[in-house]
Amino acid sequence: MKKQVNPKVVFTLAFVIGLLILVIVRNNNRLTSWKGDWMPFAPASASLSPEDVVYAMLDAQRNGNTRAYLDVFSGPLRDQLQQVVKEDSPATFASYLVRNADFRGVAVTVTDRPTAEDALVRVEYVYPDRNEVQKLHLRREGKQWRIVQVAGAEQIKSLLPYDSPVAD
């Protein structure tokens, strides 16, 4: 008697093995992005978008990671921030970053790309009682985007405080 192979079993095993390989590759940061141009095996050093750099800055701020926070800046702005860190201490600056990361949400939008090397980004912070809009100027340095200029924040009064119940 010859035993027949069930095609459903073969397909299921192949699918599970393929899924495991995909998970392993993704967890080893070898698979970069599923959106835009599909480049599944791009090098890990692929450049980040301007939005990614702003989110990296916000993550560093929330975590109090002074080094990562400074790494997203360039030029005179970075020099000014490094001077502040030197005058105080990295620990004091880290606690300052964490204290000022009390926003509830954030929206990041690239508003203009005057050249391939420049991007203007609008960042809207959502606080419990207000929203603040800040404009950032980013410049590409090699493969990396860096924040080179930050405009003052403009406060926008909310009609309803964040997290307040809405009734008819």
C-alpha cells in the first residue's frame, strides 16, 4: 500500500514555515517597510523619512534619552542644545525632556519640500487643555534627516478639553 500525501497538509506546513521565516527576518530588522516602494531586503541603514526623525525625537524626549535626542539635531541648534547639556548635566537635561513630554498625542505632517534636501514639518501636540503647533525645518545630511531649525510653538485653545465627554 502506497500512502498518499494530503495536499492540504503540505500547503499548511509550507505556509507555517514561510510565516516563521517572515517573522524571523522581520525581528532581525532585515525587512524595512511594507509601504511605498516595496524593498523587503533593503539594508538596515536605509534613511528615515522626515516624519520618522520627528517621531524619533519625541521617543527620545519621552524616554529622557539625551544622546538620542541630540542626534536628531544639526548645525547651530545642536550646538545650542549641547551647550545647555554641558552647563547643567545630562541627567538634568534628561529629566527636563521627560517633564516636557506630557502631551497626549501628536500629529506630524510634512508641509513643504522646497528641495530634495529640505523639508518643512508641522508638528501638532495635543495637551489636555490646548493644542500647540510647532514648525520644524529638516535638512538631509548624507542619508539622514536632521532638524536644523525650530520655530516657536503657537497655542491653539481647544473648544473641548481633551478626554472630556461629549453630549448632545
